[in-house]
Amino acid sequence: MDGLGRRLRASLRLKRGRGGSLQDNLRDTGKEPERAQEHCLPAFAGGQHFFEYLLVVSLKKKSVGADYEPTITYQFPKRENLLRGQQEEEERLLGAIPLFCFPDGNEWVPLTEYPRETFSFVLTNVDGSRKIGYCRRLLPAGRGPRLPEVYCIISCIGCFGLFSKILDEVEKRHQISLAVIYPFMQGLREAAFPAPGKTVTLKSFIPDSGTEFISLTRPLDSHLEHVDFSSLLRCLRFEQILQIFASAVLERRIIFLAEGLSTLSQCIHAAAALLYPFSWAHTYIPVVPESLLDTVCCPTPFMVGVQTRFQQQVMDSPMEEVLLVNLCEGTFLMSVGDEEDILPPKLQDEILDSLGQGTNEPQTSEQLNEHVSGPFVQFFVKTVGHYASYIKREANGQGHFQERAFCKALTSKANRRFVKKFVKTQLFSLFIQEAEKSRNPPAGYFQQKILEYEDQKKQKKSREKTVK
């Protein structure tokens, strides 16, 4: 394995407070899984800003042989006067990024044409916090054969559509000069990240074009702002998406195969988004670099994306109970075999019926996201939406979840069988731990749907009484 791959293994840590490499942590299954919290890193990293870094990653010839090595050739901002621990953390982060910008190996040749790709990756820090790398890979301006390069924005904010627009602006300026990027990114860095549904407007000057005003808007429904379901729908049938959801709900091992980095990252983000209001806290790598392909041998839960050029290598690996999804062909190459039986049959039918309604009508991206996500949110409303009523609180406000009574409250035997399995997952336990700490249910989208569902049930009972 090359030096960069070794440095990557040394730099990535998956478990909070543990000192092993990525590979060691993946293989260490002797302890209870720890929570992967969705929060930003220390203040020096600029967690309150839109982004932490803008990087340009280029391919540089190795000193020996004909292969290339991805290398950071531009960094904004440059950080100075960091404390020793902060310096080490920055070096770990910057050491890991290049391989994720070029996960498809090091056998490149100069090109005259290359279709640009927009994709993302996720890095998990030692404390469980996650950073997202938003990438645009393309050929730099110029003539003749040249190597692609990647603009990469590192942020702990999940909002793919918004950062894709930022990358458009960075790319436009890079065609002129790197120096033109600096004032734009500085202005972005000084701007406050908008609330859901709100817009921030940046003023930016471009030589020969004059002053421009750039508006960046966050989606109103923030739980879907880091997802685009269109790729998943193009690649798979509704029934297959439902089986992937069922596998994810029971925290199984899922591998997505596709050649395009955009397709891989968009589909894996979409699959994870179906779990809302729950969060996947296990190994999560939208595009696995070649040097980390043995991740697929890990016996613990994971959700990863692999380029099809490595398909045979994956198929030859020793794997336990994996769902292997070929996005290019729309097929399952491997499965456990019971994916169709995990979810309650009636609720499965309801999801499929809802997904099939109005799919031929033109929809905006936000409408499509809501159309696809809605039935899965409703599934959780009907199976576990009554959770708040089964948290018993002490005088100090600390809650204790009454699991047995919670399960018994379900009148449907099929729903009860499913929920008895689901409550044992880390997905559910992390969710309920947060609910136990909070005196009141969170006033979010899920709670809104729970209240709507309860109101519908009351109205139905009222109508039935009137008829009698």
C-alpha cells in the first residue's frame, strides 16, 4: 500500500476516545458501539461558519514509478499559531482528505476531456463528530492533456444542494485566478449560516464582470437538505429501496456499487436519509478509497459505496450477511434473503402505494424529496411515534424509557414483532437517550407528523361514534 494510504489509516479514528487506526477500530467488536454525535469540532475549526477549509487537491507524480499521488496544492484559510493538539488534529484531517478526493486509485494519465463530477465524503473524528467533504472534480482550465483536480470544501454542515452552488461559484472564479477565489470565500466565511428556509446574500467582485450578488438559500425542511433522491430513483425500483431501508433499520451491512462518484455519494446519502428521525451512527463511507476496501470484511454494521471497478475484489472478500447493491444494473448481487420480511406487510404496502402515487407528474427537487421521504417518516410515526408517552420522569426531569409497556401498546402483532427488534438497535437507543434527557418532545418535523397522525386518529374515532 502506498504512503498516503498508510497515513490515512493512521489519521482516521472511528471510536471516541480510542487510539487505533480506522482498520483496527472497524475490527474491534468487543465493546458496545458508541454514539456518533452530530456536532462540530473545537472552536478553532470554525464550526459556526459555513465551512472550515477550501482545498484544491491535485495529482502529483511520485518520485518513483509512473503513478500519481493526490496532494493538497491550495488551502484556505491557512491556520497559524495553533496549539499542539489543534495542529495534530489539523494534520490528521488534511492527511486524510486527498485520498477521498481521488478514491479510484493512482493510475491516472493526462486527459483532454473529463466529465466533471460532484460528490461528497464523510470523515468521522475521534469524538464521533463528522465532517463532510463537498467535492467538484474536473479538468483545470488550459489546453492539451492535463490531469483532473478537485475543489473540496470541508464543513460540519450537511447541505448538499447549497454547497453544490458554492462549488459552482468557486469553479467560475478558478477559471480566472486562484486570487479571485479568496475574497469570495472570505465573504462566505464571515456570513452567518442561514436558518432553514432563509437566504444569505453575498456581494462579490469578478474582474471583467463587475459586482455580483449571490443568494444561497437553505431548504425549509432541514432534515432533507443533504439529500437528493433522484439518483436513487433512477437506479432502483421502489421495492428495492424498501428492502434497503429494511436492512438499514436493522443495522445490517450494505454495500452500494456504481462507477460514478456522484451516483455513489448521492445514493448512499439518500439511503441514510430514509432513516429520519434516526441517524446512522456506524461506519459510513460514501466512496471507499481503494486502500480501504477491506472495510467490507468488517463484521460490524456499515453503509459504504464502492466503485464498480473494484467489484470483483469486493466479491472475493470474506463477508458476513451483506446486502450488495449494483446501482448501475439495478440489482442485488448478494443479500441475506429475508429483506422482504423485515417490515410489517401492511406498512410495507402503504409505503409502496404512497411512493407510486403521482410519480409521473413533474416535481421540484424539494417536492420529490418530500414525496419519497414522507412514507418512511409515516412508517416510524405508526410504529414508534408513541414513544414520548412511555418515558417516565423523575422529579429532576430525568426520563426512563418503559420499553416493555411501549411495545405492548402496539395492537398489531406484526408491528409489535418488528418494534421488539428495532428497540434493540443503536438507531433507536441513541434516539431514546436524547428523548430521556429532554423534558419535552423536540418541536421538529417528526413531532409535527406525530401530532398530525394522533389528530387524524381522534377525528376518525369521533366520526365512528357519530355513525353509531
